[in-house]
Amino acid sequence: MKLGLQIPDFTWPDGSARLGSTLATIAKTADSAGFDSIGVMDHFFQIGHLGPPEHEMLEGYTTLGFLAANTSRARLMTVVTGVHYRHPGLLAKTVTTLDVLSGGRAWLGIGAGWNEEESRGLGVPFPPLGQRFEQLKETLEICLQMWRGDESPYQGQQYKLDRPLNSPQSISRPHPGIMIGGSGEKKTLSLVARFADACNLFPTPDLPHKLEVLRGHCEAVGRNYDEIEKTAIFQFDVGERGEKVDDLVGRLHWLAGMGIETVIGSVKDVWRIEPLEIVGERVIPAVAELTATATSGR
């Protein structure tokens, strides 16, 4: 099992003046501690279960560029971009830029999006859910076309691109990894089977069912189910001095038993740095040998 770090909250005790230096220390510590990836939410306002909208929230791709400069090995991604935030041609260019400047470590994390409050607040168009799913499908097609180097016009229902040129081309070949977030059984998991290198799910007891649905979508389109990395969002709470490590390792065993291969989690009080170091020293080695276990009986 691999562990990824997500940083969803930037409201730290030292305030904005030291936010950059604190984030750099977090990134360097996580990179050296063995986290497989470092990600940030792609939100413009803080989301409800983490705090009020007025709390500090950094723009995702600018932050990933900063993280790239302060790391050397971890994958870099949003968890995840709302498809309606950015035009797909510009999104492909943005992820490509991150990939080139990080030496081939960029992933595209993407989903249908949901936060109407921040979209309305900043004047970002927020179409109905059905339209956002159409945008998601076309965005994935456009990104893959641009990463193939195909400059022919793209004519979709949602987007039209006269010349989808992508220069420089991504270092990652055949393209930066694609992770689709969400657990909708009819649309989201179908898009995972068709386009994605990874799925990102919620850590609920119905994970085996969701993965079985994904397996069915893979069979329907002739995709090898085992090619898709199964990830789940989570929180890593090791306690004040590591007293909760054993409990955390047990919960990660539980996720592996349901078929999860990579856990992408926030670290409680990450700004203290010590919790990150504890995860690196005690948790990552403890779960490194865990292998996801299929529970579908196949």
C-alpha cells in the first residue's frame, strides 16, 4: 500500500506571513518521508466540513508549482479539479507545464465538481450536473488528444478547439496520469473505466461494491481492471506523539482488505511537522507490504 498526502487546510497558527515557508517545510518533509504523492484540493473557498469559506485557501495549480520546486520525487496532483473551473485546453496546458517543470511528476486529478457557492461567488459558470458530466467526458478526450500530439480540430457538444496544440509536450508518456474522483456508479465509474489510470473513492463500507461496479464497467469496454489504481481519501491522525499509530495502521489494513491500493490523506496538525515525520517513520513502513485484497470472490 502507498500513502499520499493531501493538504486541504492552510489556516495555520502563524498566519499568511509564514504560510509559504511552512508549506515548503511540509512538502520537503513529506517528500523525504516517503509519501507517494502530494496533493491539494482544487477549491477557491474553504469547504464546509473543514471551516468557513473565509478561511485561507490557496489556488491549486499555483500551489502545485510551488510544491514541485520544493520536492524531487512525489507525484503532484489536485484532489480533485472541478471540470467547470477551467477550459480543457488550458487545463491540459497547465498540467503539462507542471509535468515538464517537475520532471514528469504531474497527475490530472479531476471530477464533475460540486461547490456552487464558490463558483457563484467568483463568477465561475456552474452548469447543471448533467452538463458537467458531458464537460468531463469531453475534457478527458481533449486532454488525451493534446497529450498524443494530435492537433486536429476537436468538435464536441461542449467544447470546440480549432488547433489543440500542446508544446512543450508532457514528459510523462504516454501522458500524465489521470485520476477521476467520485463514486457515482453510472457515470463517474464508467468514465474511470474508459479514461482513467486511477479512481478516488470515499472510505466507506460499500467500497467493495463500488469496485465491483468499476470491474463491470471495465469488462463492458474491454479494459483491464487491474490497470486502474484504486485510491481512497482519508485522514491520518497519529495523535500528539504517535499514540494513535496502531489504530491508524489497523484502519489502513481495513482499506487494503476492501481493495484499496493507495490512500490519500490529510495529516492532522500537519503544520507541526512532527505528525508527518511519525507517518514516515512508523506508518509508511508498516503498510508498505499490504496488498489490496479483492472481496468480490473473483
